[in-house]
Amino acid sequence: MTNHFDVVEALRHARHDWLNIMQLIKGNLALKRYDRIADIIDEVARQSSSESEISNIQAPSVSYFLLTFNWFCREMKLEMDVAGDVFSLAKQEQELLRICKQIIERLARESTLDTENHLLLTFLFTDQQCELTFDYQGTLQQEGQSLVEYAAREPAVELVEVSKQECVLLTRFTRS
């Protein structure tokens, strides 16, 4: 964020997200679905923790892209999970950003608009590497054929599974 407009825009989106959460809680409170309220709070806490961990990878352009993606995309919802002890990916920032953008934007373009589409991006940190798993659930146009072609051209990306309703891609970054 480089100017006041960006900051105001970020605050507007954050406020909108929190108001949606409050509406969910209020609606479930009115329905006396207290167990669902606890689930909502747990999910928000988990997501906030993951977003905090994403910020700790020391790759600001990647963090910015991932943390703001849902503000601009209506075709699918991006969720993130982080496991393991986070380490810096600063030296791989440009390659990480390139791969994340290519995969996520391609999945969004390939998503049909008549279904709910979700992408879970998992960062798994081990001693020597960070493994990213892109696990898409939803409906893909043309059974994800462009993703098959992309994975065949991109040596850093492994296609684990693809069908009309699911696509799993994997990439790894070595600790430097």
C-alpha cells in the first residue's frame, strides 16, 4: 500500500469482512444456534492466525496478493492454512509470487460462476522446504484442461489431481 487511498480501501474491505462475520453471529444468535457461533469464531481465529503467519514469510508482494485476493475475486474464495515453523521466503519472493498468481488466477478464470468454488492454499513448512498445496474444490470449465497444460509447461509445479470438480497442484521452495 503506497498511498492514502490504498489504506482507506484496505480498511473498507476489512470493515466489510468484519460486518459479514458479525451478521453471521447475530443471525445464529437469533436462531439460538450457539454451537454454530462457536464454529464461526473458531474459523475466524484460525483464518486470522494463518493470515498472520502469511505476513511472516517476509515476502510482502506475496502477502499482499494473497491477503487481498478475496476482495477482488468473485469466482472463488481463497482460504489459507499454514503449518510448521515459518521461515523467510524473501529470496524466492518473485518466483513465489509468479507461481501463486499464475495458479490462483488461472483457477479463478476456469471456475464456473454457477457454483461455489473454494481454493485452500496450504503452506507446509518443514526443516528445509516450504511446500505449497493448491487444493481447489468447485466446478472447472473444460475439466481443467488449461491447468493440465500449464502444469506440463511449468517444471516447478506438479499436478497431483484434476477433474471437473477438483484440482490439486503442488510446488516447493527450498529454504535458503
